[in-house]
Amino acid sequence: MVYRSLDSVTVKDVEALGISSELAQEIHKKVTEIVHNYGSATPETWSRISKRVLTPNLPFSLHQTLYYGCYKDFGPDPPAWIPDPESALFTNIGRLLERHGKEFLGSKYRDPISSFSHLQEFSVSNPEVYWKTVLDEMCIDFSAPPNCILRSPSEESLTLNPGGKWLPGAFVNPAKNCLNVNSKRSLDDIVIRWRDEGDDDLPVKSMTLKELQTEVWLVAHALNALGLNRGSAIAIDMPMNVYSVVIYLAIILAGYVVVSIADSFAPLEISTRLKISKAKAIFTQVFLFFLSADYRTFVSYPHSSTFTCSSQFSSFVVLSQDLIIRGEKSLPLYSRVVEAQAPMAIVLPAKSSSFNIKLRDGDISWPEFLERVKKLKGDVFKAVEQPIEAFTNILFSSGTTGEPKAIPWTNESPLKAAADAWCHMDIRKGDIVAWPTNLGWMMGPWLVYASLLNGASMALYNGSPLSSGFSKFVQDAKVTMLGVIPSIVRTWKSTDCIAGYDWSSIRCFSSTGEASNVDEYLWLMGRACYKPVIEYCGGTEIGGGFVSGSFLQPQSLAAFSTPVMGCRLFILGDDGHPIPEDAPGMGELALGPLMFGSSSTLLNASHYDVYFKEMPSWNGLGKANLCYLDPELSVKHKSRVLRRHGDVFERTSRGYYRAHGRADDTMNIGGIKVSSVEIERICNAVDSCVLETAAIGVPPADGGPEHLVIAVVFKDPDNSTSDLNKLRISFNSAVQRNLNPLFKVSHVVALPSLPRTATNKVMRRVLRQQLAQVDHNSKL
């Protein structure tokens, strides 16, 4: 659609959007006054229109008309939100800069907004000062303080651990820090708010810090009663609710290791993760789980009127539930866990305190698990303090070999997650943070630490986030930071399930998981009176983000405004070397190796080979002093090998960053990274007429999450005219049954052969480019 510039929009144009004549005249008058004072195409004009003219109940077509009309001749990256200088002073970073700006930045410091980019550069060049300051701001309690902030890699360890060693000598327990009383909160402060789907007219339930302590301590005592060795891992396979949060914290408080498994996984995927992590037990919760087919993060609810502390395992344990209901389908989770041949299960009841399902021999009911330590309820559990490098959580991210990478989070990782939230989402005391997710994905643990380590409260809705019930929960819980993925926003917009609910308490949105769409996020901002969307992109292996937005910078839709604090970004050109850091361009993204919170080991692969092998090195001069890693050459030139990430990124002419999907053989389907090889292995066995397949994630032309497209080569070329839709259905069924019930094959394309390199590797990038150029409506 072609939009007219603001100075040419008439009252009749506004009326044509379904607005009454009287209101149209009032809107036109306000817009005309703003244009007269600030111009017809400036960020200041749009900022005032969004705050003084537009409201959630006005037609979205009016929002579009005024937004696109304002920026008609602006060029790329028009800001949908700009920071207010006065408000900026009261953000976490604003306060820090007001106290330390001149000390850190010298004459470069002017004010928080204009000096933010200088602080980001300072965080990279002066990690000792920056990270000590931030950890102090977050009131992190070390039982033994670190000897220093960063011990850079020596010449001997350059090819073993290019990321150096952070906080050497420190002992800490992140779960204990989540439960501590400090300057940010008291025992009576509410730390978790939640509601069960179906109870939408009842008050929001809540838990104080003191109550959370009591529940976590009890479960920690029960874990110790299992007799598992300290450091044993406990896997969790259940939705994100108040039960799983208590369990998660108790496992770590007691010195065990959480193994995160998403509750959507098929038995084979559960089994794979259990074997990699060597799990010894499994927790199961019996409850109902509501989910739409397009929702890729997970929320569930136990049907009980009161909270009773959740259960856990030790020594590589898995938490799971007995039944999941998605729409009109029920999916038994406990039976999946049994089919996966999981170790001992601890099973929570579903609808009441009664327990009425038959368990395997050796499995334990939740009531029995807690009964063993009931006399200890209320007794303080002494946290197990461990070295900074000790594992706290094992998460999984798909690799390109078909087996998921097992990524350990250490005691350092929670601090990185919380620091990102403190800086970029400005989470602090008084905030209420909601992000529909699951402990099987990194955003589940991220939510726990981002809220509790920053003195905020987390908000959990035990039901589908695609319903009006969730919208009402956001209103009633007075959520101040709402995390989303684009798939959720798309459904909200198409169903208008937010209509009539007051989201004015929201201070910001944050989005991650997949590429977002400009129109959909303009609509989202409009639901909360144009609060900013802080885009956030990172990885499980990073413990958080590498690129984000900020309250102290203008935010453009579907774009990132800054590398995260402590992170340096490099975009590799066609020659494999980084382009100049201030130049626009697009290519594979690489990261500076010295990044707080990032992984240094994998359980089932060579960490160096995955993230550093054959990557270019950089000597700090930022120009052409680059060479592919050779240990002797790197030592001679004091250069550092860059860290591989795998996404294609663009740096725009105005300094924003935009994501363009995966550069390797991993794709992002609805916010879940998955290997092409995993999908192809399943599809190749679906039909005997199939010779080979290639699974490709194709971004839609108008932006948003990738579509899963299967390119198929038939054994007999005559079969290329076969019913491809029937084959698509078969592929879809096999992928959902054997890999993930949330994945959806969008299209099947028949090809005479797959493009290959000289060494016979499938060139999926070439296929992705070809398929992206195809008219999906007419040819796919």
C-alpha cells in the first residue's frame, strides 16, 4: 500500500478508515499541530503522534497511515520509539552513568543517551571495571570473591580456551542469590505471580520471597534425601510454572545440575538428551497443557487451588508431566518419558493432592517425595557454594551433525543473563516480568535469573498465551516487561484477543527467537501506548544475548540498536574477513572471543572446533590485520581468533543490525533451532520413492519466522509429478512424531538433483536463496 505524507493527509482520509467525522477532525487537528511544530517527517513528530494521538482502540489502519506517512521520505530504519532524556536518567544504565560517567568515559561523557555507545565500547575495552561495577549493582553475593574479573588466555591456552577465564577463584550459588534479602527486596516482597487458565476471573496468585525460600528449601532437603552424589544432574521436562521454578532453584541450591528438556519433545529426543547428560532420575508432573499449533514456547498449568512445592531429582534428573492438552489434542508426557526409557521418575499430581495414576516400578509420587522430609519444612537449607566454573544447567542446541550440542551453563551464566536484563531491558525492583517460555530453552532459566537476581517479580500464566485469558492476566498482574516471540504476536494480531484489556503498565516489550515483522510489531507497540520493543538475540552457548536494543537509544522496528554490553560484533565479508566495524554490509556474524558468560566447553563435541576452528583472527587494530588462525601467527601478532555464531546479519547505514537467518545447516523454525540433518534423516525414510531430501528454512518475503521447506529428489524422475501435498502431509506427520510436534512442513519442492560442492556437500545456502526468490503463492 502507498501511504501519503502527513502534511497531505486530510480529514476525509481519516474518516475513510472507519472513524467518525467528529473524531477524525480532532485527530487531524492534533496531527496538523504536531507537524507544524516538529516537521512532517521526523522522529520527534512520530513520537508525539504515538503518545498524544494514537490509542489502542483506534483502527490499526490509522496507526499505519500516520507511521508510514510520517516516515515516507525518511529512508531506512525509521525509529518507532525514541528515549526521553528525563526518563533516561532513572534507568539502570542512566543512574550508573550519572555516578560513574566521567570516571569511565572522561571528556566523552555528556549524558546517558548521547554517551551510551561510548559505555558499550568501554564495557569491551575495560571489562575489569565494567563487570565489577555491574555485579556490585546487582548485589551478587560471592562466598569467595574472584581474584580478578578476567584472566586472558595465555599463549599456551590460545587454541584451547580463546575466551579466557572469567571471575577466577570465585565461589557462588546463583540460586541462593535469587533467594537473598538485600537492598533490592525484603522477605515480604512478591517474587512470583501466576494464574491458572480457567481462573481468569479470580485474583492473581502470588508468592512472597519468604514463601519461595520455604518451598525451595523443602525440595532441596528432599533432593538430599535421595542420596545422589553432589554435582549429579537433574533434568527437567515440564512446562514453566511455579512448580518448575521452585524445582529449578532447589536443584541448583543443593549443588546439583539441571538438565533442561523441552516438554514438546518426542521420546527419541528425550532419550537422546538423557543419554548425553547421563540422567539418573526423572521428575513428572501430571497436569494439563494448552497450546496452539503455532506456539513454540510453552506454558502449562497444574489444576490445584493452592501451591504445593514441586519435586526434583538429583543426579541427572528429569521433571515431566503426565498429560498435555494442545487445542483438542491430549499428549501424555509421562508415557513419553517412560517410552524414552528414562531413569526413576518423580511424578506430581494433576488436579488435586490425590494421586491416581499407575507408575513404573521404582518411580516416586510427589507426595511420597516430600513426605520423607516433612519435618524439615521451614528449616533453612544451607546453599552449596561452588567454583565459578561449576556446572549449574545443561541445555541443548541443535548442531549440524544431527545430535544436539550439550551446552553446560556454569555459575557465571546466570550472572550474564541477569546483567543483560539489567542493562538492556532495564529490569529492576518493582518490575513484573512475563515471558511465555519453557525451562527446556534458555529463555526459561533466563527469565528466572533476569527477574529474581534483579529484585523483580516474574509473572507466569499457566495456560495458552494465545488466549484472551493471557491478555487479561497481563493486565491483572500489571506486567511491566512482556517478552514475546513473533509467532505469538502474529496470532494476537490476527485474533485480536488483546482487545479491551489495559496493557498500560507495560514499560517495554522484548522479542527473541526469530525474525520479527515491522507491521506486527508496530501493532504490538500500539497495544501498550507505544512502549518500546527491545529486540534481543543471542544463544544458549552465550548465556544471553550478543545484540539487543536499549532504553537509551532510538528503537527501529525489527532491528537491533547495539551490541550487548561486553560484546564485540564482526560481520564477515565475502573473503571471510570482517568488514570495517562502522561500515554497512551483510555477512556471517562473528563475535569477539572475550565475552562474559559464554561457553567454554561442550559435553559431546569439541568446543574449539565448533566455535573457533578456521575462524579469522583480529589483532585489535580493526583494519586489515587479519589472518586465519595459526597459533604461532596469532601469538606473534597478539591477535585473537573470532568466535563463530552462524547467523547472517546486516549492519545498516544508520548503524542498526538486522538478522537474516542462519548461515550454516541449522535453521530456526518458530524460535527453535534445529539441524537440517535431523529433519532430512526423518524425511528420507518416509517414502520409498524418495532418493534424498534437503530441509531448508526459508524466510517469508514480508519478514517473520522461517518456513520449513523440503526439497525432494525422487529415485524415478517420473515421480516428480507426484502429489507433493500428500508427501508434505507425510513429511509433516513423521517430523512431528519423531522430532517435535510443533514443527510444520510448509512446502515440498521437487528437484532433479540437489546442488552440491566439489566435496559432495549439499549447498543449502544456494537452495535457500533459490527458494526465497520463488513466488510462494503461485509456485510453492
